[in-house]
Amino acid sequence: MKAILVRQFGGPEVLKLEDVPTPKPAAGQVLVRIHAAGVNPYDTYMRAGTYAVKPPLPYTPGSDGAGVIEAVGEGVKSVKVGDRVYTAKTVTGAYAEYALALEEQVHTLAARISFSQGAGVWVPYGTAYHALFHSAKAHASETVLVHGASGGVGSAAVQMARAMGLTVFGTAGTSKGLDLVKREGAHQIFDHSKAGYQEEIMKATDGRGVDIILEMLANVNLSHDLKLLATNGRVIVIGNRGEITINPRDLMLRRASARGFTLWAVTPTEEADIHAGLIAGLENGTLRPVVGKELPLAEAARSHKEILEPGAAGKIVLIP
């Protein structure tokens, strides 16, 4: 089979398409014929060797994929050959024609969801769910600002928060991105490439501030975020690419908090909760992954360059 291999940490050019043996599932494992693999920012950090998790070399990237069960190992009962599934982590990596996964790493993919959409479920929607429900403890009637709302996690959060009954503000940096954010359910949109947009957000709340901010680029925005919070507001740091100076007094004045998390630290109970919520939302149409671009598997290096560029508009997926 064809698969992307990383034999050394480095730039996108280390992603190589190679021929490797098709794996066979052991007890408790399944083999998934991958129809689409999702590209996530953390994939690029891991490839560069700068992520908290360093896989042993060589490795095939990718935790998010969607496809059909090709074979099952001994003892597997929850899925069968022919089932449509999305993956939430894998054993051998999703940037490939086939991927091994543990039985508990595959989940039913609703018939209304395409494979390309299914490749954008776990990290984007799992992150949005974990941030809103578990970390922010959001509830209806609150106001949430999704910073960078046109990307995979951002658009997932907009859909989810709107369905939960929150008032949703979203930012993006291009007209295409702003249109996407509005289309996916934001009540108000703001251009974060324009000077003074923070004042527009505060004005939209009648000076009260927002209850929750989901922050995708904390090293740029966190200091400003703290000034936008309402009393008892909270910033959930989802993405960050460097250091920033903040004034803790902004938190003190508002009895506010800034929290960070990683999806990889979820507990089994939280993960079960996440998948139950996501599967229900995918089935009833509340959650609709937005695919921005499909690229051939051979163009994995291009996908790793483009996912870090500004102006995100939906999910980038690789097609084996």
C-alpha cells in the first residue's frame, strides 16, 4: 500500500510517499481502508519534532481518517467488515491507504457525512466539544467569541455553540472566511485583520464583554482577549505558537480565568462523552464538517505548508 513516511524530523519535505506492506489486524484491532485523512496543525509540530509527543521514527502521521472497515481482528464486536467509520487516533497512521486502529479508536460515521467530512471529525470537533463542555462549562444564554472561527476547530465550535443556545461571535481574516463563519451559524462576525475590531466586539456586547473566548492563536491574541471578558469570563487556549506578555490584573478585575488543555489528556469518561455528542450531532445534522480543500496523499507536504498559512476556510484533507 501507499503511505506517507517520516524518517527524520524536519520541514514538510520529510513527508515521503512510499510503498509499505499492508498491515493485518491483531486481536482487538481493525484494518480501515482510508478514503480521506484529516490534516491538523499538531501533525506539523510532530513532524518538525517540536511537539510534546515524539513518535519513534519512521512513522506515518495522522490521527483523523474516515473509511470502511476492511478486516477485523479476533474479539472485535462493535464493528464489522463494510462499516463506515471515522478514526480517533490510529495505531499505524491515517496518511495511508490502510490504517490499523484499536477497536475503541473507530466510531460509526453517519450516512449523511462524506468520508472527507469524516476525516475532519476527531481533532476539530473533539477539541471544540472538550473546550465548550468540559473546560469552559458553557451553557445556553452565554456569549462565546471564537477566535479563528473559519478553521477546522473554529467552524466546529461555531456550529456546536449555536446548537447549544449560545450567542456566537466569530472572527476570521478574509472575506471568504467571514462568509464561512456567518454561514455556519455565527450571530456576528468580525475581521481580525482590521485594526480596532476588539472595540467592535465590546460594542456588540453593550460593554459587558463576552463570557467565553476560544483562542486558536494565544501568542497573538491573549493579552487583548483578557480585556474582552465579562465578569467570571474564561479564555480557553486551544492553539499557541509562542510567548506573550499579559497583565494578570485584567483577570483579577473580572474574576476571570485563562485555561489551556490538550485533547490528548482527555479521560476515558470524557472521551466517551465526546463521541456520544459528536455522533448524535453528525446524525441529526447539527454538526457538518466543512471541507475547504482536498489534496492527493502525495501532496502531504503541501498540506503541511498550507494548514499553517493565514486565511483558513475549512478543513484540509488528503485523499489516498
